[in-house]
Amino acid sequence: MNVSEELLAEIISIRKDIHQYPELSGEEYRTTEVIKSFLKERSIPILPLDLATGVVAEIGKEGPVIALRADIDALPITESTQLSYQSKVQGVMHACGHDFHTASLLGAAAILKEREEKLKGRIRLIFQPAEEQNLGARQVIEAGALEGVEQIIGYHNKPDLPIGTIGLKSGHLMAAVDQFEVIITGVGTHAAAPHNGNDPLVTASQIVTSLQTIVSRHVSPLDTVVVSVTKIDGGNTWNVIPESVVLKGTIRTFKEDIQQKTKQLFEQIVTAYAGAVNQKSEIIWIPSPPSVHNDLILTEQVKEAVSIFADIVEPEVTLGGEDFAFYQQEIPGIFAFIGTGAPYEWHHPNFLVQDEALVYAIQYYLYSATHIINHLKATSKKRLTEEALH
């Protein structure tokens, strides 16, 4: 299943167009129309799901159903790449390569449509919105995009892997992310008379420092945990002690028991420090993705399929999060890293992907999808035969 030079040139052009007009989570209206236009030109049916942005389509005929997923949203980052196709939207950038993901799935869709009569089932195409806000996968699932789907395939570009390599491993690949907001409320007062108030800034500072003891003293060094306070918001001027302070950040883990233990310790520390000085505390947990956990059998099947055209490596796990994990809570799924050989990491103002990697991403979808659907078809036929014999 080769990618023709003509198709590849078209896909690169589409990627650059999407890159120039990035859209934030939930606002991907133009990107949605670009996707729909491409699919309609090739007579690929779009499913009538209740989604404000994003697209779900389907190719194939009766038989097993698998899904291919790509995310489509951008980030609130000002681009500094100086590329000829640099973002034209102030303060918004495809700094995580979702334009690359979208374009590669369009390329795969075009080839799958050409081979539709040879498919032994149906392939559902999920162009998912709002991954960066951890909302899109749940929206797509709630809209019914996984109905009838047996397995799902996804990937993310990986700048530190060379072009031509695909990272695949079973088990944990990306972390569960628990996003928190903590509100500490005391009594505001003039900075010259702190004794007339109850300073929440001091309490918040003690909490930030003490939270680090969760990792250093309460969790085994053999278990991976990261607690990060990434924002402190309190006070409006230089001579007033504020009434309240807000802390925001994340907890990142792999094991569910460690995740629950860490959250419990977190709550104990916040409550204890605030209570000790007669201040109020409120902890808000923001729904975030669980750990990306690859199905063992599916991983081996995909390795077999893509080793034909790419070098397979076992990637290091990352504490980054991915809402693809929500799909894996519903059905078996595989999530890979595809090398793009770029110098800057995700979410950097100079982030970029190499167009030379697109052909590997397109083929990843193609070879994985056809191999898995053939396997499912064969398994289904064998099961029906065995049932008939009984």
C-alpha cells in the first residue's frame, strides 16, 4: 500500500493549510470543514453524530468495525518557527502536531476508499476535537462514535524519535493526569497590619512546599509520581494581603492504587495546613484522562503489521497525558509514537514536524487497520464455524 507522490503532495498541502489556521479546543470549525470537504470529494460517508466540531466517517462494508483516531485542535501558544506556513492566528499554534495527525488520517482515508472493495469490514475515521482540554474523546464517545467498534488505533508524533521509526509497547505508555484547583481562604488585611487578618499566601506557600514530600517521602521510589503546582494566583497589589489564593496543577501517575494514594495524601496536606491556621480549603478535581494502556495482543499485531515498512522501537513511557485513554476504557486500543525527528518538544513555540514523516504515519494507519480487520474477520469466521459444528 504505497502512498503516491500526488496524494502525498496533496496531504502536505492540507497540513500546511491547517497549520496556518489553527483553532483551539472546541473551536475547530474551519478545520472541521476542511476535513468534511476532503471526505465528500471522495464520497466517504460522514456519520450524522451530534458534534459541534470534529468529524466521524466510515469506509468499508459489512464485517468487523475498527476505528482510526486523529486529534485536530491547537494550543494557545504564539508560534516562533518562522516557517513559510507559520500560524496566521495570533496566539494560537499547532504546537503539538495535531495538524500532522489530521492530515495523515485524511491520507489513509483516501487510500482506504480506493481499496474499499477489498476491505473485510468497516473502518471508522474519528477526527476528534478538544484533545488538549481532555474533553474531545468523551464528547465523541457520548455522541455514539464507538457504537459497534471492536478496537481502536491511534498515535502521536514523537520529535525525539528518528523519521522511519515507530514506538510500540504494551501496557502503560502515557500517564494518568489528575488536574487540581485548590482555593485557600483566609482574611484579607492591610500589609502593614497582618495580625488583623489571616494570610492565605503563607499557607499556600507551605502547602506547595509540603506537597513535594508526597513523592520524596510517602511513595516508593520504584513508583512514578509527579506532583506539579503550576499556577499560584493571589493578591492584586503590593500593600494588601488577599483574602484567598488559588493553586493549580497536576498529579501524574501510572498505577491506579498509587494514583488514589497520592490524591489522598494531597487532600490531607491541604486540609491540615489550612485547618491548622483556621483557614478554609476547597479542592476541585477536574476530570482528566487515565493512563494510556496498550492492549497486549493488539500491540503485537500492530508490530507485525508495521514492521514491513518501519523500524520498531520500544519507547520510553512519558508522563504526558492523552485522552485517547478514554477510548481504551471502552474497547481494546493501541497508541503508538511515530518518529518525526524534530529538535523541539511538544508545546514549544518552535515546535515543528517533518513532512517526510507523513508517509510513515499514513502507512501506520493503513497497515495496522487492514491487518487487524483481517484478523478480526478470520477470528469471527472461525468462531461461527465452531458454533455450527456444535
